[in-house]
Amino acid sequence: MAVKIIMLIVFFAVMLGVGFYCKKHTTDVSGFVLGGRNVGPWLTAFAYGTSYFSAVIFVGYAGQFGWKFGIASTWIGLGNAFLGSLLAWVILGRRTRLQTQHLGTATMPEYFGKRFDSNALKIVASLIVFVFLIPYTASLYNGLSRLFEMAFGNYVTYDTCVIVMAVLTGVYVIAGGYMATAINDFIQGLIMLGGIIAVIAAVLSGHGGFMGAITELANVEHAVPGAYASFFGPDPLGLFSVVILTSLGTWGLPQMVQKFYAIKSEKNIAKGTIISTIFAIVVAGGCYFLGGFAQISGVEAVSGNPVGGYDAVIPAMLSGMPDILIGVVIVLVLSASMSTLSSLVMASSSTLTLDMIKGHIVKDMSEKKQVLVMRIFIVIFIAVSAFIAINKDKLGYIADMMGISWGALAGAFLAPFLYGLYAKWVSKPAVWASFIFGSGIMILNMFFRSSFPVVLQSPINCGAFAMIAGLVIVPVVSLITKKPDKQLVDNMFSCYESKVTVSAKKALGE
């Protein structure tokens, strides 16, 4: 117990130290929200990866989908790496950095407001961000609860851990802003990389190594022989939906896309692409690979479902490990969760301040006042999410809460953001249609789930459907509605046409 508590104290001390060290970067809005658009490739890539993967992935998704799909759940991690990281950087990275700087935007709602010349779009987008980041934040804490109960028993209560985590995350984000978040994400990312490798090795060694574990998995009693050890598992369609939600979804999440706003230079995009992809292969691939052995975790099954629910699976797999390794797991999941939490509170507080308060409720806000208001909203957002998490008995499965959050955000934002970066023809009504459909279908799914077709009753499947539907809705509505002002759009796209000089190894001469 002493070892685990000492590890936590050291971890928290480092996080706070970084926060106060980075205070010098928070004197203006750009510094507080974007680190002055001067963040290097390692910090940006790790900030992207650690914002992506949290206790939601490690406990909720790895447990639930490892149980449902077996070793085939590894495909979800690989989808996250190549679709959610590699392609996201290649397709979105450079254009996001150029256009957001050209338009002078620091948040996704602000981008929508200026790109489509509509204050109303900006305000509605900011409301969608604030409302649907709350269930995601609550799911972070809910994931931690299972691990803390397993690791500390009655010595450290879950409520205490929620409060400590919330307070410490708030302190370092308020003190150091985006730069503190980025540096802490790097440190937390290193812990995640080492921790997941150690945990996989420990779990496999307890089942006679990789081949021994695969043999056990192929002979699970309550399933078709070999189903959980097969290439695509027992439910390929369900597996595909999860891959789409968790991979393509990142393209429309404000806390993820905002990382591209802060990129320092061209060479950092290439480096960041490689680093974030490798990080995702190890962390996401490792989490889902570990979850793939859920059926042999020792958790009993009743009618094919785990006793205690899906969220109990991963803690059960880890409960028999040595104390030092359990300490590593606790720090690993705390790292993943605090990094994601810091990104969420930065995204929500900056959105509310810059997109709703500034220029609407308060007409004239100085840089200092904007930073102060953002800090106040960080406190409010963390307090609300912690309160919800403490009342965790009313929450659903971790994966379902994340499905609602990601489905609504990416369903509303992905298509207009992606098309908006590349196409001049996207119309304002098309953006409204995407906002209404994406968030609307997930709200209906929350309250009237049983009325949906069976395949869409799952928030995961419904979220994936919302994203794909948005990619169709935006071009179709743009085709039948009034075209945007040509001069205005040409000016927005002029940033792509400015000439730059590069070395011969980057481009052949005439």
C-alpha cells in the first residue's frame, strides 16, 4: 500500500511542478489556449495521443469490446492508430494549422463562426461542445473508480480520489494553460507506453505466454469454438462500428483537432504524424490486445455477459498482479485520464469564453479578462464533472457514455469541418443540417433508445451512423441550397496559395 501511495504522490508532485513552471506562457489568450502556436512535434503528438486514450479506453472499451470480440478487438486499436492518428494528421494537420491561423481562430466553434460567417453557428457549436463533453468527462472518473476499488480497497475512497484528481488537474491547467497540459501529456504518455507493455507481459505470462492464452481463448465454453481467437471475432459488423466511432470520431472532436492549431512548423507535422501513430499503435493496440483476453480473465459469465458488468473485466485481469505493477497501472490510468481531462476542460472553457461570453455577453474583454474567465470556467467544469462522477451509481456503462459524447460531437462537427477545410462550396444551411442531425440523433438515442431500429439502439452504432450520415448530408444540402459568397470564401482559402521556399529534397526544381 505504501508503494502505491508513494507513486501517486510523486506523480502528482511532478504534474503540479510542470503547471507552475509553465505559468509564464499564460499571459495572453494565445499563450493560454494554444501555447503561442509554438509547440514542437513531440509535445503535440503526445498531447494528441494522451487526449485520445484514457481510462475510458483502458477500462471501459478494452473490457467491453475485448469481451465481445476477443482478440479481434486489436483491430480497434489499429484503426485508432492508422485512421484516427495517421490519416487525421495527414488530412487535417496542415490545413487546420493554416486556415485557423489565417482566420485568427482558437477554438472549433470560433472556426465555424468565421469560416461560414455566422455568429449563430459559433454559439450553437459552443453549446454542443459544453453539453456533450460532460458525459465523456464523467466516464473518465467512472473508469478510475473500478481500478481504485481494486487497488486500494477501503484505504483510499473513490470519492477522495475523484476530488484529488479534479483539484490537481485544475491547478496545473489553471496555472500553466495549454503548455503545462502539453508537457504533462508528454510525461504521462511515457508512463502509458511503459505501463501498457509491462501489463501485457504480466497478464500473458499468467496464462502460459501468448500461445497458451490464445489456446485458452479458443476454448471458451459459452461460445462457438475458436470464435474469440478468430481474425474478425464473432461480430464483424459490431467491430466495424466501434472502429469507425473511435477512429473517425477524432476528426470532429474539438479537444483533438485543437492540437493542430498549435503546431509550430511544417517539419513538425511530419514528425508529429509518425510519433502519434507509433504511440497509438502501442497504447491503443496494446489496450485492445489486452482486452482481447477478457474471456479468460477469471470473471464468470451469465448468459454470455460478465458478472459485475463489462467495466469490471480489466480490473479483474489485473487484481492478481504484484503491488508494484498495480501501482504502475494506477499511475498509467491516472496519466491517461488526467491528460484527457485537461484537454476537455481547456476545450470547454476556451469555447465558452471566446465563443459565447466574448463579444456577446461582454462586449469588450481584454486579454487578461479572457484568461481569467477561462480559468473560472475550468473550475466550474471540473466541479460539475466531479459531482457527476461522485454520483456514479446513476451512470451507465463507460463505453455507452463515451459513445453518446463522441457520436454527438463528431456527428455534428466532423463533416462540416473536414469539407470546410477543402471545399469552397459548403453552404451555411448544410452546416446547420449536420449540427442538428448529429446532436439530435444522439439526444433521441439517449431518451428513446428502444424506439430505434435494433442495430442503432447501441450508442456506439448510432454514433458511427451519425458521423457517416454527416458526410452525406453536408454535400447534398450544399447542392440544393444557396452557395456561399465567392469573394468571402476565396479570401479564406487564400492562405493555401501563399508561396513558400523549400529545399530541393522536398520538391524538384523547374
